[in-house]
Amino acid sequence: MANIKSAKKRVIVNAKKAARNQSIKSGVKTAIKKVEAAVAANDKEAAAAALINATSTIDKAETKGVLHKNNAARKVSRLSKAVNSIQ
């Protein structure tokens, strides 16, 4: 471990931020999986409800700086396209 006080603090702060970012990314992945599962089951209503939740989760991750804005937009676009493709 580091010997300098500021370096020790950096290690602790970076560990906290990494844990927070990982938690947010995990939530995004879970929300995406729920939408994809509903699409696979051809359940339009459940997919639409899951899409709203997923969009919100992805937007929050973008706002917090965990996802890049284009990455977030791409994820939302792909999910919307999948939900709209259900007959």
C-alpha cells in the first residue's frame, strides 16, 4: 500500500467510486435483461413497462457519469427498437 497520506486517500476514494459505479452498471444490465426477456416472450405490455424502467435507469447512469451519453442513447435505442418490433 502507499506510504503518502494523499495516496492512501486516493486508494480508498477510488475503491468507493469503483464499487458505486459497479452497482449502477449492474442495475442497468438487470433492467436491460428484463426488457429482453419480455421481448423474447412476446409480451408487449410487460416489455413496454420494463422499457420505461430501463430507460430511467440508463438515463440516471448517464447523469451520474457512469455511462457515456452516446452509449446510453445506443442502449435505449436498441431496447426501443426491440420493443417496437413485437407484433
